[in-house]
Amino acid sequence: MTMLADVPRETQERIAALKALVVEENGRQNLISAATIEAFEERHIADSLQLLALLPGGPMLDIGSGGGFPGLVLACTSTRVVHLVEPRSKRAAFLQSAADALGIAGHVHVHAKKVERVELPPVAAITARAVANLDTLFTIALHLSDENTRWVLPKGQSAASELAEARRTWQGEFRLISSVTDAQAAIVIAEGVRRRRAR
């Protein structure tokens, strides 16, 4: 995978170790579909790494981190503060043990609760992969953002229709970026997100 070749060797080794941890843990709890293990680098690693170029500097928060995608992968690439929000206790425990094993626990914070209950100052970036539609994501995490927060949200083939629906309730600067791992998919970039005033 070319994208993985573009990151430093230390990061490559850390991501390889993460893959091993995820595959092993998948035997105990369903972190990823078994059918995607063969294409792991593309489906999970490259799909996460493509967000790097879209993220601003500063702390980020990943909603519904699950097996660590994209949040834990992104945390492997730098020392930026990364908040992983995962309400399912077994998955949150895996994320914490993986961060410890990978030597990145110093800048990774796991929140074993719903994002609505997370209390933090506004973060620079918010990500979420296969969690909820845009309207729901903005609703449940708006309290963790401000006018400078950039939302970087991989949405698959539904990106355009979800964005059109969300625009009925939300305003801000929105754009779609084509996914590099799926020609039919797109990533929603949103800034200055705020609820529309009722007319």
C-alpha cells in the first residue's frame, strides 16, 4: 500500500503492530468484519491514513473508535492529543490496552462513554467512521466544537445525500473530498458548523 510507504518506518512498525493486535482481538470481539482482514491495509489503514492530509494541527476527537479506525491509526502517526470515544466497555478496554502496547498512551485518551457525555474544551478536529448520519453527528458532538473545529467525516457513497439532508438543519462551510480508497465514496469536510435558526 503506497500510502503506508509514505509514512516513517517507526510509524509503519507501529501500524503493523496495531494490525496484529486488532486481528488477535477480533477472535474475542467483533472489531472488524472477518471478510476485510485480507484487505486490511486498504480497508482500514489506508482508509484512515487518507484523513491525515485533511486534519488541522491540534487535539482531535474520534467518535465511535471501535477497533481504532481512524483514531488509533492517526494517533500512531504523531504526538498530537487524540481522544478516542467508545461507549462499549470491551472495545474501550481494547483501545486502551492497544495504546499502551503501542507506546502512544501518553497522547491518547480513551473515553468509555457516549460522546454526548464527554466533557472537553473544543477540539481542533472531529472524525467519525461508520457511526451515524451527519445530522446525528453534529447534534451529539457540537458541544465539543467551536467555529474553528474541522469535521473530517468519511461517509461512503451516501456523502452527498447526507450532506444535502444536513444542510436543512445545519449551516457552515461544507465540501466533499473524493476518497482515495473507494472511487464511489467521499469525505465530508465541515467547518463553522452551527444549527440553523428557526425562521
